[in-house]
Amino acid sequence: MKRMHLHVSVDDINQSVGFYSKLFGASPTVSKPDYAKWMLDDPLVNFAISKRGAKAGLDHIGIQVEHESELEEIKARLEKAELSLVTEEGTTCCYAKSDKHWVQDPSGIAWETYRTLASAPTFSGQEASAPGAACCIPAAQKIEIATRKKCC
């Protein structure tokens, strides 16, 4: 078995351990004063890159599900944890039409949980040449506004 590894630098380890434990529904398998690690078998990873005018670096992280029930289970977990949540239904992003829920971690990194409904012929519903057609920017702005109200 191969496992994708993502390492994210955070500002506050305790606040971030709390956030990620809620997001994943599991405690870390390794926990140190300056480090935590979750060895998850579910979800598997979908890794994508794009060149759409956004600053180079981490854009967002996501959990892709196959079934509506899985998406609802994650949404319920995030709502129960009282995390600020932005929901988009039938939205077009990154050449796909999806239902998704967005949260933001304590360091400001956007997380999406989503279920792909169909492919889309354009990136975010815009032609490839459209200026500023970066992935998911409207959702990221909504998350930032929602998160100012409450987080973790």
C-alpha cells in the first residue's frame, strides 16, 4: 500500500491538533509538543496542480468522497464540532461539478470535503483564458469571512 504524505506548518500545535482530530474523527497516532501525525487509511488522496494565477504554494486540501452519505457524515462531524462551514451544492470547480463543504483550519488553510457529480468542460465554469479564473477563490473568501465568527 502507498500513502500520500502531506505536512502542513501550523501556528498553534494544540489548536491545530484539536481541529484535525475533529476533521478526521480520530486522535493523532503520534503526538509531541511540536508535532502530531495521523496515519489514516481513509481517505485516500487526490492530488492536483494548476496554473491559474494564484500564488504558488498550498492552495487548499480536500477529502473526496464517493457517496452522498459519506459527505453528509463529514458535514455532521464538522457541524457537531461547531466549525464554521460553507456549503456549495452543484458548484463547478477544477473541471468538475461537485457538492462540497468548506472549513478553514486555525492557520488559515482551506479544507474542502466534496463529492464529484460530473465532469465539467471548463475550469470553475470559465474558459481557460479567463483572467483570474483561479480555483475555488469565491469559496475561500466565504470561509475566511465565516471563520472570523468562530473557529475550533
